[in-house]
Amino acid sequence: MSLDYGLLRTLHRMLRQLTDIGERMDKGPRKVRIVAANEANFSKALDEAKAAVLEMRKASNAKQLQLGEREAKIEDMKAKLNVCDSNKEFQLLKDRIAADLQANSVLQDEILEQLEKLDVLTDGVDMAKKNHEKSQAESKRVSDEVAMDLKALEAEKVRISGELVAEEKEIPGDLLNQYRRLVTAKGEDALGATNTETCGNCNQTLTPQTVNDLMMKQPVFCKGCGCWMYLPENHPSA
């Protein structure tokens, strides 16, 4: 039985094309998952920035409420100064007013510091929001791009698969089942070119008898990896 090495080369090329298409189709969803993860991270960062602003605002409001209560208390004590029954009571009120005024001064500084931090945190929310919006746009762009690529790759896969089926019909009937078993198990590695010295897939050294069979264009399967070997187009005996 004399084989057409051109047929085996064509089949191997198509199998490699299908493998490449499969790998490219797998990469698309991975890219989508990556940008989706980035978007989720930016969304989390935005939520955390908003929560930080909310907590700081609550803390600042609490201190401002405390300040207001202390100021009202001071005004009340000032009013009581005019109705003190003794100098001792008057001095006690004066001392308490002075202490509360000092405490209020410290509280005012703390409130001012909190407001400054609040401004920084608010800017952080704005930045986190912009980053999140960018990540959303990037996620949509990649998703749309991958969807278009997958559609084109699927069409290419269907086309090549159809051509492959047509070419496989040229394989002699007694070898077709063996070829299909190899393709099922090995994919594109079911076939392999050889330079008549080693297997192109596993580098197994060929025996003189194997080389002779190749020259005679007989079906030759590698004793190392089991692939169906053929001579490349540029080989003198091809």
C-alpha cells in the first residue's frame, strides 16, 4: 500500500489549525474572567472607600454634636454666674467653664482634623469611582471583543472540520479506524513529520527498516509515541 504523504501533511495541518483555534477559544473566556475579577476588585475598593467616608462622617458628626452640647452647657453655666449665692460657687463655675472651654478647643481641633481627613477620603471615593467606571468599560469592551472573536473562530472551526472530514475520506479504509483512534487520543500529535532519522514528535530514533518503509510510502507508526509518521514536503523522497 503506497501512501500519499501530501494527504497526511494536509490532515496534520488541519489538526494543528483546529488545536490552535481551540486554544484561542479557551483564551477568550479567560480574558473575560480576568477583567471581570479586576472590575470586582475596583467595585470592592469603591465600596470600602464609601464606607470609610461614612464612618468618618459619623465620627465627625458625633464630635460636632458633643461640641454643641458642651457649648450649650457653657452658656448655661455662664447664665448661672449671675445668680451665684457665694464667691465659692462663682469660682467653681468659672473653673468649670474654663475647663470646658479648653476641652472644647481640643475637640474643635479634632473636628478640624477629621474634616480634613474627610476631604481626603472623599477624593479617594472620586478616584475609586473613576477606576471602577474604567474597569466596567474595559470589561464590556473585552467581553464584546471576545464574543466577536469566538463567533469568528467557531465559524472557522466548522469550516476546517468540514474540510478535514472530506480529506479523511481519502485514507484507505483499513487505516481509517486506526487514524481516528489516534486523533481521539492524541489530537494533532496523532500525526508527525520525520526527517528519516527521528520522530518529529518524540525524537525516537528510527530503525533502518522503519526508514525503508517510509521510503516505500508504507504506513509507519512511531514505536515511541505511536504517531503516524510521514515525510515532509521538502524531503527528497517525499
